[in-house]
Amino acid sequence: MVPVSATDDLPRPDRAAELRAALLAADFTADGLLDLLGAPAYAALARSETVPAERATRWPPGDTPPALATLTRLFLLQHAVPRAHAAAVLPLAACLADGWLREDGEAVRAVLDVRPYSGPAGQDWWIVSDLGCAVGGAAGARRAAAGAYGARGSGSYGNGADLVLGVGGASTTLAGLTVPLDGGRVLDVGTGSGIQALHAGARARADAVTATDVNPRALACARLTLALSGVPDADLRAGSLFEPVAGERFDLIVSNPPFVISPGARLTYRDGGMAGDELCRTLVREAADHLADGGYCQLLANWQHVEDEDWRERVAGWVPPGCDAWIVQREVQDVTQYAELWLRDAGDHTDPAAYAARYDDWLDAFAAGRTRAVGFGWITLRRTGAADPAVTVEDWPHAVEQPLGEAVVEHFARQEFLRRTDDAALLATTFRIADDVVQEQVGRPGEEDPEHVVLRRQRGMRRATRADTVAAGFAGACDGTLPAGVILDAIAQVLEEDPAVLRKRTPGVIRLLVEQGFLAPAD
């Protein structure tokens, strides 16, 4: 393993402070962009739609545009900007000498995409990635590499192989899932432009952050992201998966890996180079060997839906011994949708013949693997050492509340409580209903009694569950004052049921309410 500091054509990270000061002075921040562009144009730019931002930053000829408009056109829209306009905003000589900008006649152009990004506590950060990522995603970056924006020429970047992407939906999803820590060691596997490494220091409050990537250019961009954002440098190491950290353990491992299930390894940032979903399976299986006791591993993944196999059982089989797991499928695409998505991501749709040939290759690969669909979701492990690990696998396409880090911690705490609590202890426990639970009664208008009751959480995963009379009455009585068994005895008296029978058949219902977060032990 070799620490990586930079690549030859990228700026020096040790001189980023002067540029950072200029960006702050011009309010080139997430909040500043929102004020300049307005909410619709700001949201459109996040979707790689640039026309609204073009209109918002267009200035009459001969007038000097505001500093923020100049920086937006320079770094996000990748336009050539007159030297005088750039010099009024940036330390131009230093930016040219250090490689952030390059000359283009009487104008200057950005060498890298520098995108403002707001941290979880409102920090002003900047994500450094390759050109084009703010104006068309990977396909836009490939156009930049081909020369549309004056990129740096030929080589592997020219065909996109070592492309470094910026902020995307997957990046922000994983950041929102990250569990909060109070110190400890964090590992970011496949750091890319360094987004998760940024969050590791902020949300996880890590004592030390290690970030790895197989792509040296990604490590160099990650170092620039950290330096420009004014956060402590991470321990950056080159290598695949866990190879750079052999024998080491961490309190938190995060990874937004190259999870795309593709026939080949054309693009380093997305294609893992292993057959099917083997890369994600390998990450999950090997994570336990690098987790400290009680540590978490959180990653995004794709998995195959294979003919005649239950995807839940298949993915649950990845979980290593001694780890609890929570696997959440958020989306499923059939193989045609999936191939089309990633072919467009790479810009292949611009060449009809190549598009058709590559589409055919993808379908051949799926047919060979008996794959009928592909699932996308989150996998979280917690190293508990338990002989009877709790593995939860669920399909949850519904809206959730981000950030979810606290909810993830609470999920595993509930699993631990249920594992160590038998039914007798459960009935002796005093519970409190979660503050965000509301009750809905469903039935025909005018009827005296509802057909059924729905308990619904308004926070976190926003779960809902149907409850019969006993469950609804029990949950409503859980105010932290009476043990569960005493509440059931009172309900039995009202319903004229045998208390012993009710005590025997209700623990399963209580466990479900606890597992889904409707109830929690009062202490």
C-alpha cells in the first residue's frame, strides 16, 4: 500500500487555503448558490440540467458580473471566463500556477469541477472532481475529456476509465445513513472524490479517517476536496477493497463502491470488474475481519434477482458470522431498465451502433447469470459476536427521513434488546411509545367501531403497522409507568379474557412493535 499525494496534472493540496478564502469571500457556497440561482434552477443544476443556471448567471456584455456568477460559470458550467472577471474574484496567478485554472486566449477555464456542498452542520465544503460532472454526469465528463470543455487531452481519462465523479444521489444517501460516533477510526472504501471522508470527520467525529481507492486520480481529488474544505487530511491509500488495510480494524466502515453489475470494467468509478454482484458480496463478507467489536459497516449495493431464488435469502447469505445485519432494498429495475440507465450514464446512447451492441452484451450477461432484475439498496452490518445474529432483510421503497444515522443505531439497539430478553423478562419490562407515533382508525363512516387501527411513525423509516384491539390498547397505555404484563392484565379484564392466555399470546406482538420502533424500554 502506497500513500498517494497527487497526480502530475492536478493542483497542489497544500496551497488550497488561498483559493478557499476567495470562494468564501465570493459566497461560492451551497447557500450562496441557492440565493443566486433560486430554488428551481438550483435543483435543476443538481439534476445536471444547466439552462436555468445559464439564464441566472447571464450578464449584459460589457458589464462586470457579480463574483458568484463568475465562479458559477467557471467551475460549474465550465465556461471560459474573461481574465479580468476571474482576476476580480480569484488569486488568478496562483490558480494558474497551481493548476486550478488554465489559459484559453484572453480567457481562463477551470481544470476541475469544484462544487459547493453543505455539511451536516452547515459547514461550507467543496467537492473536487473531473470536469463535466456538473453538466451531464459521467456522460458530460466524457464530453469534457473529448475536448468539448478543453480537458487535458488523451490517456485513460480521455476514455473515462479513471474518471472521478462528484456529488450524486448515491453519495448523499450514504452520507445520510452514516451512524454518529464519538471518536474512533473510520474507513472509507472507494472514496472517489472524498465525500464520505468529509462526513466521517463531521458526523462520525472520527479520531482518524483512512480512505482507499484503486484509482490514484480519485485519491488525489479526495485530498483536494479535504484541503479545499479546510478539514484535516485523511490517510489516503491506494488499493482494491480491503487490501490497503490488511490486519487493521475500524469502528466504522463506509463504502459507495463500484456496484454496477456490468459486462466488463470500462469505468473505474462504477464497474467493479467482478462477475455479477460479486464485488458487493465480497465487501460484505470481508468487512467483519476489519470491524472492531460493536463496529458498523455501511455500504450501498446492487444485487441480482436470480431466477428461482429468493433475493432476500440470497443477500442474507452474504452476511458474515458474528454480525447483525439490516438490508434494505430501495428500488428494483428489470434488466432492460438497468442496462439503459447505465448505458446512458456512460454516454453510450450518443452512438446508436455502439449503444445497440453494448445493450446486447448486457442482456447476454444477464441471461448467462439467470438474472431477471437488479435491486439497489443499503446494507448495514454491526459486529456483535452473537451466536444467533439478527438479520433483517426488507423491501422498503417508501419515503424515509434523512439523515437516518440515529435511526440505524436505534435499530441495532432494539435487536440487541430483543435477543437478550425472553418473554418473561419482556412482560416485566416497562415500555414507552415513541413520540412520533400517531393512530389512524379505518372503517366505514358512521360505524361505531373501526375495522382496524393503524399505528404510524412520522420519523425515521416512517413505518406503519395494523394493530388489533389488544395491540392498539397496549401501545396506547405504554407511558413508561407500568410493566407490560400489568397492562395486559388490565386489558384482559376490560375484554373479559383470561389474563394468562393474553400474556401467552401477546409477546410476539410486543416484539414486533419494539422491533419496528413503535415501543422502546422506558429506561
